[in-house]
Amino acid sequence: MFVKICGLREPATLAAAVQAGADAVGFVFAPGSPRTVDADTVRQLITAVPHSIETVGVFRGQPLDEVLLTATAAGVSTVQLHGGEPVAELDRVKSAGFGTIRALSLDEYLQQLERDPSGLRRHRLLLDAPVPGAGEPFDTSALHAQPPHGGWLLAGGLTPGNVRELLDALGGVGSAASPAGVDVSSGVESSRGQKDAALIEAFVAAARAL
């Protein structure tokens, strides 16, 4: 199970994510979040991240030129667009040399599935709650009939205490509706915006428990 720890801002909790075995670490550049960081801070932080771990810059509703400039300045390997941006913008991000993650709510995903299913296959998909970062899970039952293709990620209200239950509700690892990975932010915080090393370790262990 691929595990991404998102919304990191401090060396100690970034080190905890690396030590716990996270496959990816995320940094929020979207304005208005309690987890927002700047490019210079992230560039310093990722000097301590092994090359085997994916570094993800998270953006929401920002001009694409700004996204590319910030991602380049920060030195992240992947750009996650979280504002309902059209697939053409993700295509441009990929052409600029970054990995891509397209974050959608379940409703947005189902609408895109009807409108442009081929566009959904061009970029890694992350399914999140309607309000990202709010810590609220969403009903995934519709995914049994219309599961995403490829190595998609599940987010939205995941915690060390519920991640295994939510994965099992999708049929468990290997089922048609099961994600390839999970993404957590608020679920590993001791207070809003403040990551907790013990919760990060517990989440990674729970996500990978058989």
C-alpha cells in the first residue's frame, strides 16, 4: 500500500514520515490552509528526503504559470492539482517534467467519468472529500460499480483508527475498487495544521496491516 503524508511543514515531522516508511511526502502551496508553506522552506526541507521518496507540491485553483514556477523553485518531483483544473493543465504540468496527481471529489470524479473518461486515465487520480483537509470521510460505495482505473489514491478523513476499515469496505487490497495508496493530512495531526510523529507512524503501520 502506497502511503502519502501530506501537509508537512517542519523537519521533525518530515523526518518522522521518512522514518515510518512513507512513499511520498506532500507540501501545501495553496493559500488559506493552516499547512501552507513557501517554496524556499520546501527546498530546504526536501534536502533531507531520500530520492526514493516522492515529493509532492499541492496546489488549488492557482494560475498554472504560478504553479510551475513554485514547483520548480521548491524542487518537488510531482504536482498535485486540487481545484478542479481541466485535464489540459495537468497535461502541461506533465510536459514540464513533473509527475502529476489529479485530485477530485467523488462527485467530480463521477461527472468526469461521464464527460471524459480518457482524461481520467492520463494522470494519477486522488479521490478526496468534498472539502479537502477537513478531516471528513466520504461514502465510497459508488466506487464498487465504477472504480477508478490505475494506481489511484484514497484521501478524505483517513486516520490511524479508520484507514484499515475504509480500505476493507472497498473490498480490501487487490479488489477492483481498492486504491493503490492512501493520502493523509489532518488525520495525523495533534491540532489543526500540527503534525504528530506518533500518529504518522501509527497511520503508516495501519495502512499496511494485513
